[in-house]
Amino acid sequence: MAPRMKQFLRDAGLPRIYQLGIVVKSVPESVRFYTDVMGIAPWYRGEVGSQETVYHGQRVEMEADMVFAYSDKLMIELVEPKTQGPDIYNDFLQERGEGLHHLGIEVKDFDRKLKKLTSMGIEVIQSGTVVSKGGAVSKMAYLDTTRQCGYPIELMETRLFGLPVGKGQFMMNVGCLLGDASRVKV
């Protein structure tokens, strides 16, 4: 799988994978597990002001508890669906249970990259925009790349004051100061 994924990312003009997205039944229990067993900490929660979500072309009301931590430069995202769906997280949880759900890729030119991927015949499963309480705007699209990569890819771009800032640990700490994020207590 790895050589095929590497070639796909190269052909699509995409950077390295920066995130492992894991769907869980309980964020608090999972945070304790990943902290105690794997030593991953600290954890952050994005503070959502508003969001729009489109699933298979239809606008849906979706809420999920999402927390983030880092293992070196790799972001670990835990996602617990809070509404009953339909959405990409609930469908996964019902069909497969907890586990690795997607691979995240952070870009600075979201619209152009998404257009390129869809022109390659890659289907958008779910997309949306999240505006944090502090004003950061994140665009995301989950793409059906299971054939190419083994998992869906989440294409994401985050901007603050119009500038692409990403979601590295440094920016999560900045987000805590600006009201975009908060630290999760274990």
C-alpha cells in the first residue's frame, strides 16, 4: 500500500500525511488511553463557533467532539460523533466500530487542490467549513481515496486573519490564547 499511496500523493501534488483521524465512542476514555498507554499529550479541543457540513451532497446537522494531540509532527485526532448522523463518522462507527478513520493532509491552497482531486475523479464524501470562536476558518473535505491510500483523505486548510496557519502544536497553543482552542484535562 505505501508505494501506491506515495505515488498517488505525488501525482495529486499533495504534501505528506500530517494527521491520523480516529473515530471513537468516548473521547474522555480514549484520551486517557492514548495518554496513559502511548504517552501522547497534551490534548487540545477546537472551540467551534459555527460550522456547515455537507454529506454526499446534502447539508446535514452534525456535531462531534474532536480533540487533537501530537506525536512529533504527526497530529492524532480523536472524533466522537455527538449526533446520530448521517455523517461520515457515524457511518464508520456503525459499520466498523472504533478505529483509524482517515489520513489528514494540510494544504495552503485548499480550493485549487480540491479542484485538482475532483478532476482526477476523486469523490468528495463530506465537506464543510468550521469557524472557531476566535475567528479561525477551517475548510475540509473528506475524499474517497480508499482505493488509492487504504483510507479516506481529509484535505484541510486553516486560516487566521486570512493567512494560512495550519494546526501544528505551536498554533494550537496560540489558539488557546486567542479562544480558538482549549487544553483538554485528562
